[in-house]
Amino acid sequence: MNQVRCPTCQAPMSFQARSEWPDFPFCSLKCRRVDLNRWFKESYRVGGDESPSEKDLPAEDDS
Ligand SMILES: [Zn+2]
């Protein structure tokens, strides 16, 4: 009865046993790879944003 939506393409899927669903929670290997690629890109972007903002922080240890 459980309805699950693929996080990539939002396709509704009826829940299966995880042992019969190798691409859980994605509807297919394609969507699984799309999500993986997006996740990697976002983690790279976050890492790139963190370094400059750290330099912009004022030093608070010169009290
Ligand atoms: Zn999908």
C-alpha cells in the first residue's frame, strides 16, 4: 500500500521489498545515477563556498 516517489523523476512507485529493489529509493538505475551526480556536484560547490567565507570571518581570538 505504501506509495514511494522516485527522488529524481518523482514517478510514483508501489513499494516493493528492498531485496527486490536494488535501486531503492530510485525507480531505476538511471535515476539513481542522476541523483548521485547531483549530490557530488553539490558537495563540490559547498566545499568551494566554504573556503572563501572562512577567510572573510574576522579573527575572534585576539581579545
Ligand atoms: Zn525515477
